Amino acid sequence: MKTQGQKLLFLITFFSFILSYSQIKVSGKVTFRNKGVSDVNVTLKNTYDGATTDANGNFTFETSEKGNQILSFTHSKYNDVEKPIVIDNQDVSVNAELKEQINEIDAVVVSAGSIEASDKKRATALLTPIDIYTTAGADGQISSALNYLPGVQKVGETEGLFIRGGTGTESKIFMDGSLINNYFSSSVPGIAGRDRFNTSLFKGNVFSSGGYSALYGQALSGALMLESVDLPDQSSYDFGISPIFLSAGFQKLGEDKNHSYGATLGYSNLNLMQEVLNFNTDFIDAPQGVNADANFRIKTKSGGFFKYYGMYDTNSMGVKTESLEADNQFSLIKLKGKNTYHNLSFKQKFGRYLLNAGTSYSFNRTDLNFSTEYNEIEADKMRLLTDGNYINLKAVLERKINKISALRGGFELNSTDEKLSFEEINKHYKDLISSVFVETDLGFSNQLSAKIGVRAENSSFLGKTNFAPRIALAYRLAKYWTTSFAYGLFYQNPESKYINGPANLDFQKSQHYILQVQRTTDGRSLRFEAFYKKYDQLIKVSNLGFNNNQNQPVQTADNNNGFGYAKGLELFWRDKKTFDNIDYWISYSFLDSKRDFMNYPISLKPNFASEHTLSAVAKRFIPKWKLGVNLSYTYAKGRPYYDFATKDVNGETINYTRNEGRLKDYNALNLSFNYLPNLGKKDAKAFTVFVLSVSNVLGSKNVYGYNFSSDGSRSSAVVPPVNTFIFIGAFISFGVDKTQDAINNNL
């Protein structure tokens, strides 16, 4: 046995010697920008031979392979490198220079002027749908929640997003890429319309307060891009009840889990709350409405996705106010509104290409009836009837260049057909805006990226074409710090309601310059932004007549001689980490703006722009009590107000300011509670959320503006319909846990 063991040991030693003698040493150094890179895997392709670089980038290993080979260098942060080598009977020395890998996680995202609020985990994600539902005072409305972000003005007397010194009509809202005409319900002067669309329809939104993408247009100030939900996780049935509304709906998921369909129906009436609360507005007909919607979603075998959403709603109200004219006691206005909207979108990948196509149609009717009352006798009846048909068609084709670089382009068609009837004025307005656009995302490195685009539009009504370049740059200053700069030209048609006679009009125009610095870490976000906007070719109007019933002039566009500017600084801070179960954010906006447009006699601070706006939102969830507590506060420095009139000077009619002043500062503290009794119950068949919401808890008597009599001698304040509003409701979902919808559709 001993002799056999000695022979075996000899053979092992001999073969080891032969193998070691025949092995060749491969060595070298791996660098990036002339500095050694550690932890790079260096291997001979299709073998087990290799090594890992040391702290200085050096490597060495031995191999018995011969002939032509491939030496591979791999590292998670750099592009793979392969080098051909020939292994003969001599040691081999190979050096490699790496190139930085650009990836979606590490790369800087261009975000100047925009806030993205969606479920996607991106650095600019600030608001989600649940944020909107649980923001006290937002009433479950997307547009109201955005009032608590920097750059958005609190303007309570009319609907719309007033962004950085822009009017409410200078912002546009899109659903799955298609323009939504008449996003807000029909309204009467002094009372803002509400969102027509349920927040739960959308899985997220991208809000741009300036410098937005070339894929969107016809908005001088900003854009809100809404993305609808995809297939639900499972079928469900929902029911909601409160003193002011009833609602019910369902979502049915197909057995193949590749398609779904659903519908909802709701009715609202403010009559009961008018009896309980002390309203400032005398509603002779309480606001009420009916809304219904339907949807289907289909995922194709090839990975495509169809989405359809359709809705129909009606709303009505009647308002009675004291007349400012000496020969009348009261002014009356009655509203009947009707709207339908349909949106169909399709998304499909074709290799490296992605097609997004969609179309939408909407019809909107606003029927306003004005009259006066004296000794309980109604007289001087006038009717303003507006019918509008709107069609949008859009297609975008995108091709990925690498992991974060892409090129996209497409076209968009917007058709408008409106008919208006008022007294002796009968108007038929038609326009087709044809647009083409191209845009590219360029990722130069993990520290630098750019977005460059251009959009061109043609208006059949104006007979004019515009060309709008846009560019944004982003640079990573440090691990958590990024900075962005954006510039762009933006055009918008004059509002059709002011086009009542022949005039040589052109597109209205704005230029945006935006500089942003942002720090984002886990659970915390800090954002500074400075901006400058220059307005040109704003419309100027003159009076066709005067509606004595509501002290409102009937105006018509004359020319595009208006101009203006807006500049400011903004701050946003959000913190989810410092305090357990507490999420809060603070936003501040400083705005300096002046305009000479509409019937302004000179360049003035707009009556919709506040110089200082401060908002704070705090949310606390108490798991032990299954209770959520939400607070919000808004302060805005008093806006200016004006009473413009006309007079003849040397045979020429000119505008002048007859009365002016500044409103009192705006203050509102809001509070809401949501109780979730089924939270944590595994076998619960129904999931319920009870909601109590109190807006303007302290009862601050805010003023939105003033109306003046035709001679300017008398005035009345424009105030909210109610100083403090209380909402209570219950929302029940069967089949799926909707705990996250803590506040749903607060009216």
C-alpha cells in the first residue's frame, strides 16, 4: 500500500508540474478616465479562467488556453469591453479603458419646470392619487390639490389652473396624451366649476408649471398630463353615500385577466347642505347634477393595450344676488350644463419602436339665462347659449436609442366647432389646429442629459403658422443634488369667446426660462426654482355692450398688441421620514407679474396674481385607531382688483381705471378625518372608509374680488358660496380593498 501511495503522489506531482509549466500569465490594468477601476471581472470568454481587478485596477491570472481568445471586462457601472488576444508561449499583457454605462436608475432626469406625480419611482415624483385624496381642502379634486404646490395661484371665483402669472385658460389638461376640452363643469360668474373627472380614474399625473414637452401645445403657462389606470387587480363593486350625493359603480376583470370593463353612476344635490349651513350665495335652485361613465380596457396577445373611457354629465343651478343698478332689486342667473367626453387610446411596441395613438371627442353645452327682479316680478330675460364640438387626434412614434436616449415624433389635430347665441349676436366659430412635433432625449453620461424638441402648428381660423423650439438640460451636481435649465416658446390661439367680429389676430406667445436645483433622498425632497416668462401678442378687447343683469361687459378681440411678464422664486420641501407615520410638505411662491392685455388701460399687476403664496400640508395616520388625520393651510397675499371703464377723449374711446384696490389676505385652514374600520381584517368582504372633512375651519371671511355697477358708484364683494363647508360620507368597496382611497370625491 505504501508503494502504491508513493506512486500516486509521484504522478500527481508530475502532472501538476507539467500543467504549471504549460500555463501562461495574463495581466494588465483597467482604467476609466486614466484612473484604475476596482472590482472589474476579467475573464477569458467561454472559460473559467479569470480574475478581479484590485483597488488600483490591476489584474493577473494564469491560463492553459491557447490560440485566439476573447478577453472580457465587465462591471455594473460600465459598458462591457471585449478584446481579442492571442495566447502562445509567452505571457500576455492587456490594458482596457472602460466607458461609463448610462442607465435609467443612475441617469439624471430632465425635470425643470415639471412635477411628476405618479406611481413611478422617479426623482420628481411628488404627488400620487392617494396624496390628492388625503389632502384636506382638496375635495378629492386633482386641480384643487395642485393649489398646494408651488407656482399655482389660489383663485376661487373661477375654474382653471392659474400658473405663474397666467390665466386659468393658459393651462391645458390631457388624458393619455389627448387634449381634454372642458375639463371643468359649466359655471356661473363668481362660482368656480368643479373637476368633471374622478381622481380614481388616473394612476398618476405629470404636472408641468412651465417648459413642458414639445408633444403638447396650445398652453401659454403649463400642462397637466393625466395617465389613466390599466387593468384592475380583480373585480369590484363600489358604493358611496353622503348628504349631498349617491354613487355606485363596478369594475369587472375578465377570466383571462387581459380585459376589463366597468361603469359608474352618481347624483348630487346641495339642497340639504344649504338648509344646514349658512351659505353666502342665495341659490334659488340648489346646485345638482347627474354623472355617468363607462370604460373598457383590452390587452392584446401581442402586448398592445386599448383603453376606452366615456362619460356624460349634467349640472344646473340658479343664483340670486342683489342688483347694483338703481332700477333693479335683484339679478338672477340660471344655468343648465351638459357635457359628454370619449377617449380611446392604443399603445403597442414594435421591436425598438413604441406607438402611442389616441383620439377624443367632447360635446359641451352651456345654457345661461339672465334676468332681473323687481317687486318679485321677473323681467329683462336674456339667454346665452353655447354649443361646442371638439375632436382631438394624436399619434406619437418613439424609438429607443439606448437605455435612456430616445427619439420621438408625431402629429396632432384639434378640431373646434362652436355656436354661440346671445341677444342679436349669433356666432359660428370653426378652427382646425394641425401640429407636428419631434423631440429627442439625449443621455450623455450619468451626470448630464438633455431634451431637445420642436413643435409647429397651423390654425385654419387664424391662417397663421408658428414654430416653437424647446430645450432642457439637467446636470448632477452631487449624489443627491441635480440642477436643470429649461427654455421654450409656447403659442396659444385667442379665446374663441372673444372673437365676435373681424380682426387680424395672431397666436398669443410666451417664452419660458426656468432654473431648478433639487435634492432628493429617501423620504425627503427639497426643490428651488427660479423662472422668467415673457408674454407677447396677447389679445386686447373692447366692449360691444353691457349686460346690466350681471354687470358684465360683452367683449370682442381687437388685436394682439398686449404684452407682459412674470418672474419669481419657488420653494418646495416634503418630508416623510423625520416623524413616524407623518407626511408633510411646505411650498412657497413669490410672483412678480404685470400685463397689458384684455381691457387693461396700461400695464398692471393681474387681478388673478398674488405676490406671496404659502401652503402647508400635514398627514398623520394612527394605525392603532385606524384613523387618518389631515391638515392643510394656505396663505396668499391679497390680490389687486380693478374696475375698468371707457371714456371718449377727442373722439377716441379709451379704457381707464375707475376703481382699484387690494383684497384682504387669503387664509384657510382645512381639516379632514378618514376612519377605516376594516383595516387589518383578513376575512373582510367589504372595505369601508368614513370621511369627515371641514374646509376653512376657522371661518375666515375670504374675498375673491368685487363687482361694480355700470356707473362705478356701487360695488359688492365676490365671496365663496359658504365660508365653512362640512362634508361627511361613507365609501364601501366590495371585492377589493380600497383602503388607500381614504377620501373619495368629497363634495
